[in-house]
Amino acid sequence: MLKFIILAQLLITLLYLGKLGLAVILGTIAFLFLTYIWVTRHSLTRGYSKLQWEEMPWLYDGIARMANKAGIAMPYVYILDDYIPNAYSFGNSIVLSLGLFEVLDEEQILGVAAHEIGHIKNGDTILFPLMAYGRYLMLFLGAIIIVFVHTTIAVLASLGLYVLYEIERVKFLKEREFKADETALYLLDRPFSLKEALEELKYYEDLRITVRASALPGIEPNIERKQKKSFMDTHPSYDERIWKILAEIEGRAFRDTLK
Amino acid sequence: MEPHEFKLNEEGLRAVLPPLEAEIMEYMWKVKVATAGEVYEHMKKKHPDMRRSTVSILMNRLCERGLLKRSVETGRGGMRYVYSITTTREEFEKRIVETILNALMSNFKEATFAYLSKIKK
């Protein structure tokens, strides 16, 4: 769906701007490609440390075992100097923040790592940057059409396509998070460790918000301190993920009993 | 760290720090350097339901208050955060007294001065 939306935006640009449109499209794609190359080369600067086997054999071996089960090469594992628990992946690399090691036990950390391996296995580490750059392309072409094309239909169609792209992008990203969880459940020796990790991380975030809110000056009304859940959030909530994981585990157990 | 409020109905450190943060500081002043895991093990003895997340958040809150500092240590167990005290308990208490007396002297100079003179006698 997303590629059809981009294609439609490209067609509108070509249709209404002709050669100028083609030059804009090619120039933007070339610029975004160079930006992508620059970002990938400079994504790991300060605060990252590449994990060596001797440092945490349980983590290194656990990730190697799961990568093997997933049929992917052993990912590079980086430890990030950040006290906030966090994890993400890019290319064939996994980043785990030091904060994770303070709040989760070994099994739960492997649960988080399994989710990131799930993203690599499912091709999300390639798809997600493409989608992000697709978004910039949509936005830039939309702006060009507004400035250079003085036809209401073209402007409205371009804006509509951008909005549609955003809605589809958010929906797609959420689906990929669930898919990474599903893959993680297959990779883990004890699937419940991912659920437990998410529960602990949810507890951490809720508590952190409470502690932050209580540290604010008292004159601020409490209602304004609550974190708002946006419909444009690209990640599903912890609760949604936990429910899906439970349903998946129960479903698997039920299927096993039928065999 | 400058205390911003003083609770008249609380005792000891709890007058200037929330109860759990005060307990963590009591322990940290005793051991001087510790990981969040070590503090968690200590706190769990008194609060069995306490979670690792609570300790981690409170210790980082104490870092923001300037009472603790966090550094990365690479050892046999890999990288980890180690927390250490930035001030002794005596220095901290001295600073509280100075801050409160300065505030009293600038807001209620005569009454404070008169009361302090009375105590001295």
C-alpha cells in the first residue's frame, strides 16, 4: 500500500511539473540516498561499546543461539551508555542501553534482544529507514506541488496522499512490532521472559512519569502532567503487546494439545 | 544539592528528601560506592515488594539532585553503572542548616536573630 501511495505522489509530480518534476524527484532521491549513507556511517558515535564475548558470555551466547535459530548472521551487539532502559536495531546490529541491565534480569534482557532479532529477521531494519525516507520524499514533493502547481485538485490530492501515507505508515509500524514479538516468542527458550520484560518496562515508565510529575512545581495542575497517548504513535502500547503475547502463547499451547 | 523544601513533621533526612530516597542515601553514605543491584538487594530486606525499576529511578533521581554521581565501570561482568556519593553526610547536613538559616535571615531577620541569641544564652 505504501509504495502505491509514493507512486501516486510521483505521478502527480511528473504529470503537473513535467521535466522539472522529474529533476525534483531524481534530486530528492539522490539527496536522501546520500543522507542515508552518511547517517549509517555516523549512527554509532559516542556512548556505544561493542560487546565482546568475555564481557557477558550469557548475553553473547544467548543472542548467537537465537540468531542461529532465526537463520540470520550473528548480529553486532552494542551497549549504549544511557540509564534509560532502551533497545533498538539497525542493519544487522542490536543496541541495548545500560539502563536495561539495571531493571531487567538476564532472561528478560534476552527477551528484549529476541524482539530486536525479530526485527532483523523480518527485514524491518531495512524497511524502517526506507519508510522514513519515503516520508521525507512525500513531504518534500507535497511542498513542491503546493509551491509550483496552482491547481487545487493536484494540491488536495498531494496533501491527501501524504496524510494517507502517514496513517498507513503508523499502522504498518505497529504491525511490524507485533510481528517482531511473534518471532521473538518462537526464538526464546522461555517465551514468558519477553512478557515479563515488557511488564517491568511498563512499570518503569509509569513510575518515571510519576516521579517526574511529583518533582514539578505544585502549581501545575495534575491533569496536564499525564502523558498523552497519540493516535499517531508508531509503537503499540505495552498492554497491547502483552495481551498479544499472552494470546499467542495460549494459542500455541492449544495447538500443541490438538496435535 | 540545595534543599528546596523542609518538612517540619518529618524526622532526619526525610525532612528534606522523600522517604525511599532518604533510605538509599543512608545506605550510600555507609558504603560510598554501589551498583543499583547492590542497593536493590539492601532495600529488598526492608521492602520485599520493591522492584529493581524503583531503585534505578530513585538513584538516577538522586543523581539529578546532585547527591550521587553515575559512572560506567567495565569489569568481568561487562559494562555497568556504578553510583558514588558526591558529598559526605556531614557536609550535606551543614548545607541544609546554612540554606534554612539563610532563608530565615533574609525573610525574618529580626525574629531569627533574636531566637538564635536566646538559644546561645
